[in-house]
Amino acid sequence: MKHRTSTSLMLTISVLALAGCAGKPVIQTQVVEKPVAVLCRVETPAECKSAYAVDRVSVNDDSLTINRALRAEIEERWACEIKLLAALKGCNNLPQKELNHE
């Protein structure tokens, strides 16, 4: 009788062990959103140069040439300002809610 109980017990344990391996594991994916501070690096746009149109005229040029250079410089500086403001706006829109490092 002892042999029969031992065999029955072994058979039960084997069946339970095999049944446990046959089930699919439960895989759960969790998305964790945590803001990370990122260094915002902005390079000077090509429109922002050191020499503008007025820098290329001399005092001996006629008033029409100087006027054209001034108008051109206004356009050049306006293009530079737009690019710099866009870069600044992009840096300011970065997530800054949690800047504390834990």
C-alpha cells in the first residue's frame, strides 16, 4: 500500500508540475512617463551673421545705396529674429514640471 500511495503522490506532483508549465505567462506592459531635463542647445542661425548690408556701404556712397542697404539690413535682422525666437520658444516648451532629481 505504501508503494501505491508513493506512486500516486509522484504522479499527482508530476501532473501538477506539467500543468503549471503548460500555461502562458502573463506579460503586462506599463508605460511610465517621467519628464527628464534636457539641455537645450541653440546654434546661431545662418541668417544671423556678423556683417550686415549697412556694414558694406561707406559714407561716400549716395543716399539711394545707403537707403537700400538699410532696408536690406532690416530684412536680414528680421529673419534672424524670427529664427532666434523660434529656437527660444522650442527651448521653453520642453517639459519642466519635475526638475528635481530623485
